[in-house]
Amino acid sequence: MTYSELYQQIQQKRSFLCVGLDTDINRIPTHLLDAEDPVFEFNRQIVDATLDYAVAYKPNLAFYEAQGEKGWQSLRRTIQYIRKARSLVFILADAKRGDIGNTSGLYAKAFFDDLKADAVTLSPYMGSDTVMPFLKYENKWVVLLALTSNNGANDFQFLKDRKGEYLFEQVLKKSKKWASAEQMMYVVGATKAVYLKRVRAIVPDHFLLVPGIGAQGGNLEEVALYGMNTHCGLLVNSSRGIIYAGAGVDFASKASDKAAELQQQMEFLLKKYMVI
Amino acid sequence: MTYSELYQQIQQKRSFLCVGLDTDINRIPTHLLDAEDPVFEFNRQIVDATLDYAVAYKPNLAFYEAQGEKGWQSLRRTIQYIRKARSLVFILADAKRGDIGNTSGLYAKAFFDDLKADAVTLSPYMGSDTVMPFLKYENKWVVLLALTSNNGANDFQFLKDRKGEYLFEQVLKKSKKWASAEQMMYVVGATKAVYLKRVRAIVPDHFLLVPGIGAQGGNLEEVALYGMNTHCGLLVNSSRGIIYAGAGVDFASKASDKAAELQQQMEFLLKKYMVI
């Protein structure tokens, strides 16, 4: 998907919602466990229920890998299903990979050629060698970890160099030379909304993938205030808050309600901070 | 596997060789392609051919994931096969994962519970939250990226803080408080052997996983000189140099010769720098 296609979807749906498919076989409603592929069946219903409100879906690889071959198959089916949906949707494999050279190229093959995702999350620790092999794919994206929403982010991401710059700022500055805003996004945690200003000073045009709304305590209004740019420039993710909004047979309609609620907040913010 | 079991294997085999199973379906000898699972068949023969000389095997996840469900199955079969070998072997899943909390816990489940690896490589960027869930598993190991052997290592790992310390030194200093040398190792690239001194100043007791011998240009003598400790403290990896030593029907015996050659160099170095 291209930058302008993504922006079009945001305008059409008046939403910058990304639904995180952190689908845990131990948390899905029991009536689904008889299905041939319960994880896929859960995802299918979640996608149907939230498609009007979401511009992106983000399956988290760990949840699928923990089920081995079967999980990989559920993931593949889920992506195939989303690809056939009635609207164009951005699919982001949240894999946080970070290897180099031919190894990195094989991960790109796995996520782009084989699974047909639009984007993959990567870790910057090994530098440009991690990112480059993914950039060879046209209209595919790298979403690089910059500033994450967890407590452990303080361990290294806030280390200061001799000029007083944080590591996450160095990551932004260096990596933005590797690819344009049409192929690169950054993960910036919502619990650190105050730092969005510093992020935007370095990467004004890039999309930011913002996790940490809801369960992790981030504030959507603050994220929009500091993070929105002229093309919205935000994908805000909610996982558990949506997909586990209900635990019974009505889980999909509960998820739909929750996604609709977030969409309405997002529409309000899009009107407030942009002209759409 | 425990620290002392690993050290015992090193003493018995007079080797600290780790064989990297970077098994690429496009590079294995053509006569294997008729097998039901060519990747497993290749790995099985490589393991049989190198088991006398290697104390560890390191499948690189990207090579298996690029084959989807089938690749995952080849990996599982390979690990099961190594587990039944006539000697105790350390199995390291080279996955370079780096997520947090429950997600990190699911990766731990995938690699330790499901695949039965002894260790997994992790990226430090997201801090302690990445590592902690893996440490709950007894006699299982985290191998944390510290200083890697690729050019991109210069992008961030050598950033200096206000005290003049490199990022990789900060990673070592902080992370060594999270786990003892009985559960944590570090990746230190052989092409940066001169920095092994700085690494050893911070983590004298930990095992170091050293890639970059051979194809990547590292020097085994230098690695031993600067990196060896009283329990050897080194696992030196060779992947392509061994597994692709031959390309015909005799690939396994070529791999065996190459592994034997490295084992002899290692035996010499163990005698030179330690008393075994």
C-alpha cells in the first residue's frame, strides 16, 4: 500500500485506528474452540466487526509462533482474509525482527512475499543492515522501533550522548536517511506523548505507529495534539481493549462497539487538528 | 543445559564450536530435493557429520520462517533430532526477538516449551522487559546482542554517552544485573576482536557467542586471546563455512572435514590459553 492510499483510507473512514490481533488461544470465547482453526475464526469475526472503523490490522507474531505450524497457518489465513475485505486495509506484521544481510532478506521474504503483509516492525540495534533488505520491496514498509511504551524503554532508549541527545533521537536522525516517509514509519509509544514533540521535530512527515492506548494508559487527545501532521501521520493501535472487549458469544459486537467508539474520538480529533 | 554441563562438553570435545544451521532450500545439494523434508534431511546429515566436533548448533530462524509452516516443521524436526544425539548438545535458536511483557513470554513459550531450544538470541533495544520473561525458565538461556559483526553495528552500538562509554558497554553493564552468567550470554562479533577486551572487562564470566569467523572475516586466534576465560567462555559460530563446504553428494563429509579442522584449531587454543 502507498502513502497516499493509506491517507485516502484515513480520510474515507475518518479513522486512524489499527486493531492489534494479539489473538491468544487461551483467551478466545470457548464457543469458538470447536472450529477447525479457532484463532482464524476469532480473527475473521473481529475483522468483520471492526472493518468499518479500522484502517490497519496488526497481528503480533509471538501469539502465532507460540502455536507453532498451526499458528503460522492461522496467521496466513487471517492475512488472506483481510486482503479480500471490501476496503483496502494496511496489514502490519508486528514481528520486531532485527537481523542483517541475507538473514534480514529472508525475513523480508517471509513477511512480504510469503505472508503478503504491507509492513513489518523492526528493531534498530543492528543498524542499517537490518532495514535495507526490506526497502527493496516496492510499496512495502518498515516500521522501526524508536521510542517504546514499556518501562524497559528507559534502559537504553533514553541514554544521552555527548550532545544531550537521546538514543531514540539518534535512531530517528540516522534512519530517516535510509528511506523516505513513503516506506518508513516509527513506533512511538503513547505513554510517552510528551516526547512526540521531539519526535516530530526530527520526522515531521513520517507515519507513527502508536501503541499503548487503553490497556497501557496512553492518551489519544495528547497523541493527536503532538503527533498529527498534515496527512494525519498516525496509526494508533488498540489490541486487548478491542478484541477482548467481550468474552462471550457477543465478543464481535462488543469489539465493534469499542472500535466504533475509538473511531468517533479519532474523527473528532481529525476535525480538530486537520481539515478533512 | 547448565553452565557446568556446557563447560563439560567443551572439555570432552576439546571444542567450542557452534555450527550455524542457516539452511537455505536454494543452496542444499540437489540430490536431497526429493526427500520428504529436504531441509531436515540436510540438517540431519550435517549434524551426524559434525557432532564429534561441535558443542552447539544454532538454527537461524529466518531461514525456516521463509518457508512458512513447512520451515517451522523442518526446524522442529531438526531440534528433536539433535536432542536424541549421542552427546549432550546446546541448541540455540537464533531469532533475535525483542518484544515485551506477555508478548515476550509467548516467544519464550515458542522457543523453550514448544521447540525445546536451550537458548534464544534477543535484541536489547526495548530493555529488561524483553529479557525477563525468558529468565523464568530454569536452565534456559538468553543470548543478548551486545556488539555485532556487521557494518551497521556502527550506526548505534558505538554511540558514546557523556562518560565516553559505548552503547554496547551500557548494554553489558545494565543487563548483567538482570541475570547471572548461568543464564545469560552475549553476542560479540569476531570482526571486532579488539573490543573483546572491553567486553571482558565488564563481563568476565559470561559465555560469549561469537559469529563472524570465516565468511565474515573474524580471526579465531584473536578471539581466544582476548575472549577466553577460565571456563572457556566462548562459543564460536561458523555457518556457511561448514554447511556449504561442499555442494555435491559428499557435502556431509566436506562439512565434517571443515568442522574437524576448526575443532583442531580450538583444541590448540584451549591448550594455549587454558589448562584443559
